[in-house]
Amino acid sequence: MKNDTVGMSIIVKTVTRLTVGLILIYGIYIVLQGHIGPGGGFAGGVIVALSLIHLMLAFGKDEVLAKFNKARGLFLTSFAAIVFLLISTSRFLGRQSKSVALSDIVISVMVGAGLFVIFLALVVFIKDSLEGAKK
Amino acid sequence: MELHLILIFMICASIMAVEIKDLISSVIALSAVGLGLCLAFLILKAPNLAITQLVVEILLVVILIQATIKRDLPLIKDGRWLFNTVSTLVFIAVFLTFGYFSLKELPSFGQPTMRVSQDYLANSLAQTGSVNIVSLITLNFRGFDALAEVAVLFTAVIAVLAITRKTGKVYEK
């Protein structure tokens, strides 16, 4: 936000500053009401990832990478995958568990972090490595 | 009736997406196919799938425009057109044959066999405490499907990161 030359124009930056919080809250709402109405973990997680992508397209990659880098995304993805493995195999141990909302939250963390890391890899890291290869 | 109109629109848009020369017009035509699929899900009364389809389609368009538009794509036009045409026709014939026989075995549209789903409709709320039956079935009764889905996504993340890593891409002349 200090550096005005990175990213898109000032109009896009202002609109992004206004809308990105709303998109994030809408994604969390879709996740949390997934066991009551339409929605669920996958769709909500993709909306959360889209809000991060929106921020990155408007402000450039450095603003977002300072808060959410590759290591943190990989940690969240792996952690959520392990937690979901525990949730779904815990049905072997006892009766039918009432865990739809919990599974929704875990899947949303997994999908949001994973899809944002895929976007980072496909858009940012490929560009860097191609430029590095040309030098 | 609306469903048939949307299907015709989707077929036209996908033919356009294949045939158009300009890459960004092709991506726009592809996103029109996804929007038609989302509307078809809404007409078939599946709002869960419609939300997921719309959101994934937006992410797909953003990634396609950002990641592929500015690259040079190698385009091979000549050679082996006879082999390609014959193999395509053979695969289409095999697919249509098996599709005909398997579609004859299905129950007709709108009248599903209700043996398992009656049990889900009767007992699901008392057993799991969730109102949305669709997400309940995918996450609770068929929980291992969701587990396999998560495993596929995790594998995709690891594979993309392994392909696009910086170290190991040293080109020697």
C-alpha cells in the first residue's frame, strides 16, 4: 500500500480494499452454515482462496507473500489433511459421529490453503524460475 | 425445456472454445460452458453443486488467464492426421456403444430407485444432527469419498510444488 507502482491502478486498489473483507466473511459464512443450507467446505474454501488471490492481483505479490507464504500454506494444508484423516478414520472406533460441521471447517482450511499454494506456484514461482533460467 | 436450451448453448460454446484462434476468447468461451453447467445444476435443483461449480469456474478462469495466456504454446498442425482421425473415431464408437448399453440399464430420469435413500431420508437427522442432507451424506455416510478427495487435492499441491520448484532447474549449456 505504500508502494504505488506495484500492482494495478489506484481505482482497483481502493475497490479491493473495500471488497476483500466482505468476500472473506462470505466464504467463512458459506463454510459455517454448510450443515444447514447449501454450501459447504469445498465452496467456502475456494471463496477464501479467491479473496487472497484478489488481494494478490491488485496489490502485487509481495503484500500477500509477507503474510501468507509457501511454508505457511503447506503447513496448513498438511495439518488439515491429517486432521481430516483422523476425523474420518475415527468412525472405525465407535458409533456414528456428529462431525459434519467440523469436517466442513477442516476441509475449508485444506482447500483454501491448497488452492492458494497452487495459484502461487502456477503464477509466481513459474515466472521466477523461467526468468532465472533465461539469465 | 430450459435444460435442453442450456445444453445446446454449452455445446456451441465448447465448440467455439476449441475452434477459436485467439487464446483469451477461448478462455471466455470455456467459462461460458461452466456458467451453463452452473445454471443446469440450478434447474436440476442442486444448489450445493451450483455454488461449487460457479466458484471453481471463477478460480479456473483466473488461473488460466494469469498462467497460460502470455506463454508461447507449441502448436503442431501437420502430420499423422489419418491416424489421429481413425483413433478418435474408434474411441467415440467404443464410448457410444458402452454408453448405450449402460444407459439402458439406468432407471428413467426423475424416478430413482429409493431403497438406500429412503433410509437416509428417514434416519439422517436423528443420527447425525445435520439438516443439509447432501453435505451430510458426502461427509458422514460416505466419509471415505471425502477422504479420497482430500488426498487427491493434497497430492495435487505437492506435485505442482515439486514441478515448479526453483532448485533443480539449472540448465547447463
